[in-house]
Amino acid sequence: MLRSQFFLKTKKDVPKGIEVESHKLLIKGGFIEQVSSGSFCFLPLGWKVHQEIENIIRDEMNKTGGQEVYLNALIPKELWQKTGRWEKMDPPLFRTKDRHQQEFGLGPTHEEVITQIAKNYVESYKDLPFALYQIQNKFRNEMRFTGGLLRTREFIMKDLYSFHQDEKDLEKYFYKVVRAYEKIFRRCGVPAIKSEASGAGFAEKGAKTYEFQVEAGIGEDKVIFCPKCKWAANSEVSSKKEGEKCPNCKGILKQIQTIEVGHTFMLGTKYSKAFDLTFKDKDGKEKLVYMGCYGIGVGRLMATIIEKNHDEKGIIFPKEVAPFDIYLIPLFSGNETIDRKIKNLSKKIYESLKKRGVDVLFDDREDRSTGEKFADCDLIGVPKRIVISERTLEKDCIEIKGRKEKKGKLVKMAKILSTNY
């Protein structure tokens, strides 16, 4: 992508009142645009990062046997009433009516819809198990909106729902998804802690539930955590306190602030009962289907990645979620002959890398200073920077610098034209 043609403007300053670092960097870097309180648009740069995260999630969900669907956001009142959540959902539903006065709730989650679909599909044990997931807009009528993408009224979430003959089969798949979540967060560059939690409002009382939490000073959750064995529990459900011994290894517990980036619920038969979702077993007996639910907020995960991966210059994206692989910068000298060589060589390298599938942002702007180009590169967090200048030309080289590295290194031109970087 040519920088001169890319829909991107970085900013030196952000509006007053923005305090969370990820929010500042997303605005300064031109990733998102705020429309109203708790409502954001993703611009091309931000959407590229969002899609990279989505692709990691899809990859790991597909490996668990999940199949992708797309469900409606306008959910009829009648479905919500089956579970009692038309009145009891917290935060309350966004509600609307059509011209026929039929009432709908905008979906903050999709248990009701997916259970109704399963009811029309499942007849016998031969139809089980299966798992369906989507990556779709969700709407939460929150009391307050803080931290940019960390708490919004509209966001995109991956929600996976699984259906099983019995609790044993549900538990087996539940832990498969837990392992998949651990892989997702590792690939995204955030060290998530698996924390015991409450399934209140979603699952049956006492059902197994985990939250995936990332330690951060700005986090709204508090987790009791054992640094020794990594056991953790949300402070709202834990009987243990900071300074006490870990129930698992007898290490000393501490309390940490965290951001929740994902959750997994063993729903049991809560929704099956509400919708009379049953199947016939091998003996022809009618039994309730067991369900699981598993969610990841994609925008919140994106913000959390930035919270854990930045410095004073800007974002340091992990390679798998970065918007581009390389930021290519030609530095002009003012000498017409030399600058023509720099320009031609930059284009040659750009085309060569593109042909090999490397995603390059080529800063071809001639009206911007070296300092501005370097600052933009650091701000938006591209993992590697390539510089072509009079100095590198003299040595038949280009300069390559990793985003985390203090100094660049010279690499022979022939190597960059024949090797992926």
C-alpha cells in the first residue's frame, strides 16, 4: 500500500479527557474515530488489525471443530421472554419496535437465537455434538463507557456455542476451547490468566466458568492470583484473599487488577429447558441437550494488546496482529540523481516484497520530513522498518530495524530482493 494513497492521518494530540493509553494511541495513530460516547468507527488501519485478530480467532475456533455462522442482531421479544431476559437482562436490552409495533431487542449475546436454531435441527443423538460460532456486532446498554475500545455500547464479539448429549461430552469440548483460548491470547501477544469466575446471568448455578484476564493497572476487574502455580479466581467469587495461601500449591496469593478478554461457560441445560431443546438417545428416550458458550470481545482484545505492547513512541504490535509487515521509507538527499536512484530502488523493493506476499506500507510521501516518517512508523507499530538512503546506497545495502530494536542493521540489497523479511 502506498502511504500517499492510504486513508490515514496520524495526530500529534488527542482530545482532552482521554486517559487510557490504548485509547490515546488508537486515536493518534488513525486506527479509530469516535462517533459518540461508547461508539467507534474502525478506519482502514484499525480494521486491518481487527481482521488479523479475527483470523487468529477463526483459525483456532475452526481447529476445535467450530463452524462459522452469522446470526441476526434484531432478536424478537418472544425469544427473550422464553428465558426471562426481556426484563432481567443486565445491562438492560436496547429495545426497538418496527412499523407493525413488533418489539425487538438488539443482541448483546445470542443464546436464545442459537438455541432456537438448534431446536429446529436436533432430533436424535446422531445430530450431536456440534459447535457454531460467529464474529458479529453486539450491543450493550452500559451505564458508562470508558477506556476507548475497552468498554463500548456497540462492539464485535466472537461467540461460540456448543451442543452435547451429556455433561461429560460438554466438559471435554469445554476444555478444548479453553486450550484454544490460551493459544489465541499467546498469538496475540497478551499473557492471559485463566480465572475461576461466576456464570451468573448466563449459566446454571454452580456451572464451570472461566474468565481470561490480563493484568493491567487500568483494568476494572480484580483477581486473586498465585504467581507460583498461576491459579486465579475473580475476587467476586473467591473466598481467598490477598496474602493467604493458594488452595492449589500453598503459595502466597496477591490481588491484581485485570482486563477481561474472554470467557467460557458450561451452560448446562438452562437454555435447553427454556426452549424444550431435546434429543432422542440410543434407547429412544427424550433428553435435554447440554450447551456451552464461549466469547471473546475483538475490539477489547485489540485495545488490551496495545495496553501490553507500547512505549513512549507508540504501539509495538506483535507480528501476527500488525497492520503491515514492513514500513518502507526512502530518505531523499536533495541531490536529483541520487534521489532518482533511491526512488527507483524503493519501488523495486516494494514490488518484490509484494509479489512474495509481504504486506508493505511504502511511505512514498515527498512532502514529509524524515522525522515525521519515522514517528509515524513507530506510532502505528509496524514490526519492521526498511530505510533506503544515500548512505545505504553507497554500501549497496538497505537498513532494517525491528520496532523493539534501538539500532538498525545494514543488509545487502541482493538479500532483501531474494529473502522474505
